[in-house]
Amino acid sequence: MNRRSVLRTAAGLLAGGPALALPRPASAAVAADPTDGWRQTSFTYSWQKPWNLDLSERHSYSGGVHRMWVYATDEPFEEGSSTDPRTEMRWKVDYTTGDRMWDADVYLPSGSDGASFVQILRSVHPSGTPATDIMLNVYDTGGGTVRRYDGTVLKTGAYDTWFNVKIAHQASTGTGTVKVYFDNALVLTVADRGPATRYFKNGVYNHGSGRVEARFRNIRYWTR
């Protein structure tokens, strides 16, 4: 648009005339929502918590917020199990293929160290392959550091603030893809561990010491 056209447009606006649509600067473009093209789907879940305790001793629900905590000295979820203590939602939507997305706002209180707060567990998988496709863990460094397992740093300053987490899994009969979004920004794309039957879990799975806690709200499940 030349200078004369811009002046005519401005004059028309001042006089109450028709407005001419001006092109939007590229910087004003709105990023696509990770759930575009997906369908929100219902889901159910069961609880995994120290086998000798009532759920109310390690979980509370108020104002739409699930609060879960566990101690390193707690019992595992099954008597005789050698796994670490946990308080987790075990999603009952097992799958082998297809596009699935876990979505929730997450709050990680200060001091929680060495705990997984969301994972994709491979309940049936070929011998010699890993038990999970991904775990997000929080560590007591950098104001709360979120890592993929104990490696790639995905976020610092994660303590004591709500942030949205989405894990989108494109599962196939071969090797699939896992994408992680924080506040709708893509922070990680990795391959999964190959064919398996799996499901989502969220809560706290304590791999460290002391007390760990995580809170969740607006928990949603998406498919396409």
C-alpha cells in the first residue's frame, strides 16, 4: 500500500467511512494450539499408592485440584514390590497405536526432588526394551528443574507456579513419536521405545529422598 492509499484510508476512518483491512504483521500471527484437530475424550483411572495406607493419607482433592504426595520411606504400591513409593493416577485407556495426548496444569512445590510427575508406561513390551516411553522428572536445582528422565533439561524455575503440560504420542506398530509442550510451546520431540501396549500415569513417583508432591488441575485426554 502506497502513502496516498494510507492517507485515504485514514481519512475514511475519521469521516466514518468504510475501513480498509490492513495486513497483519507477521509477528502478530497466533501460534496453533497443540490440540487443534484433536478431540477431547473421556477417560477413567485407578489409584496406585502405598499399599498399607488409605488414599486420603497421600491424596486430597479440593477446588478442582488433585494434590498427591509420598515419602521415600513409604511402602510400594503392592506388598512385596521392589519399586519406589508412589501416589499416581493410572489411566485406564491402554493403547498400542493411534494419536493420544495427556494434558494438565501442573504445580510442583519447592523441595520435591527426584520425582516423576507424568509418564507413559509400557505395560506390555518386548523383552529387553524399556518399561517407559517417557518420564518427566523434577529436581531441586535451578528453582525446580524439569528433565526428561535425568537428562535433557526442559524447564527451570518450575517450583511453586502453575504451568500447562501436554504429552502427545503418535504410536504405531513400529517406532512412534512423543512430543512435549509446556504452556503450548513445543519443548521436546523424541522417538518412543518401539511397539508396546502402554498408558499414561501422573502423580509422584519418588526416586529420591524425603517428601515429594505434585498437584494437577484441568486434566484432559485428547485423541485423533
